Amino acid sequence: MLHWKEDPPLVLIVDDSEEQVRFLRRLLTQEGYRCQWVFDGSEAVAACGTGGIDIVLLDVHLPGLDGLAVCRQLKASPETCLIPVLIMTGDAARDSHVDALEAGADDFLEKPLAVRELRARLRSASKMKRYVDELDNAAASILMLGAAIEARDRHTNGHCRRLAGYASALGQRIGLDRHDVRALEQGGYIHDLGKIAISDAVLFKPGPLTRQEYDLVKSHPLVGERICAPLRTLERSRPIVRSHHETLDGKGYPDGLRGAAVPLLAQVTAIADVYDALTSDRPYRRALAPATALEVLTEEASSGKRDPALVSEFASIVSAQVAVVETGAS
């Protein structure tokens, strides 16, 4: 029996054979695992969606939604894509193994199951899940670090939260999928992560920056991207971190990208970033009215700095929000 430093992994058994489920429950319990079981594919997807499942032992031949379809659904969802899935099948066809891998399975077991092999594959999957959880914890720590960086400047209080909300709302409005919308929300919190490498003396200098100081400030997107680079869960947000200061006219930084070379998620974030900066109080000026801030964005779009269509869609979001506020105040 295995001994676990923390709670034993929870294994979801998915098989339409009650006899097979009983066998696996008995074996896994003896090995120290916790078990949950369902008998069809739809129940498997629902069980994984509730959270807490560490490993899935998945039979291919199931009533309704078969195992390969279940695997594809799990791997397509950001909430379940990192759960190790071990496909089980008694199909002797040569390409059954390939079919499982193409569906996104992390491992493959042939029926009848060899107990020694099953034990080894489960141990491997448990380690994988533990590493993934540690990775997610690291990503969560980076998100918290982003908030801590914002807290250094009392004048930007709430900026990351508002930026995440504006950017994800614009992403939804233009029809981006949920993965990209989630990346926009994460990106709102970590877009300025690289400022951790810049001293307060430079960041909050009351007078003009020297050329050397300005170059240091302009390096923060590259520093932020390097911090995020090892983390798979932040992969979609990395273009935001690197390119949110790029502009379509090629005059942005750090890469001087032009036109469509500027990643769409970075363009969306930049529009939200500029708007929130303009509508927030700063030591050197009072916050602008929403209409005035939108005029600035519209002028930037006219000059080739922003995408006019994105600015127009964002203006519609802001106008709707302002109308709700005014209605509530009247």
C-alpha cells in the first residue's frame, strides 16, 4: 500500500462494467487511493467538472458518449485539461493506442489489465498531477505578485481588477473563446509583472526620466514574459505581458510590432489599459470623463495606433455601463 504525504489522489473510474468497477475499486483502495466511479461518459465529464478529481481511468467503450469523446472534452476544457487521463481498452486493433493519444490521453492500458502495470501507470499519473498542481500554485503566486506590484502605487489601486474586467468584456463582445477570455482576465492582473525589476525611485520619479531610466521602464514587458515563460497555465497570457505596449503604427515597445503582428489579446488589453489610466486620478491630473477618454482612443485609432473596430466595440461597452450608472442615479 502506498503512503501519501497529503490526501491520497482521487481516481475516477469510468467503466460500464460493474464487475470491472468492483475490481478496480478493490485494487485502488488496497493501494491507498480514494475512488469515485461512474458508468457512462456524460457522468464522467460532469464529475470532472465539479473539481477534485486527480486521475481518470477511462474505458473506451461506453454507452452514449464513448471514452475517446470524453477524453477530448476533458482536454478541451481549461477546468479539466490538466487531469491525467488513462485510457483502458480491450480493442486489439493496432491503431487503438494512437486513437487514444490523438484524443489527448496521457497514458494507455490494455485490457485485461495487468495489475503491476496499472500500479506503475497510476503512480506515474499521480506524480504528474502533483507537478501540475505545483505549477498551478506557481501561476496563482504570480497572479498575487501582480497584485502586489500594483499595490506599490496607491494611485493605481484597483487598476488590475478593472483592466481584467474591461479586457475580458471586450473579448467576449468580439466573440473570443473562453480560453482567450480567461487569458485576458489573467493578463489584466499580470500585464505589468516585469515592473518588479524596476526600483521605486525610477517608477515613481516625480520629474522626467533620463534616457537610461526610460529604457529600463520599457524593459518590463520582457522581464514579465520571462517570469511567466515556464508556466503552461499562463501560456495564453504571455503575449499580453510582452506586447501590451505595442501599437499598430510600429511605434510601440519592446519589439516595434506593426499592424496584425501585434497579438489580438495584447491589442484588447492595451485599449482597456489606456482607458482605465485616462479615467483614473493621477498625481499630475484628475481623471477624465468616460466620453473624453473614448475620444482619446478614437483619435488614436484614426492615427493608426489602435484598431478602429476594437475601439468602437469597447466604446459600446463603456456607453452601456455609463447608461446603467446614470439610470440608477436618476
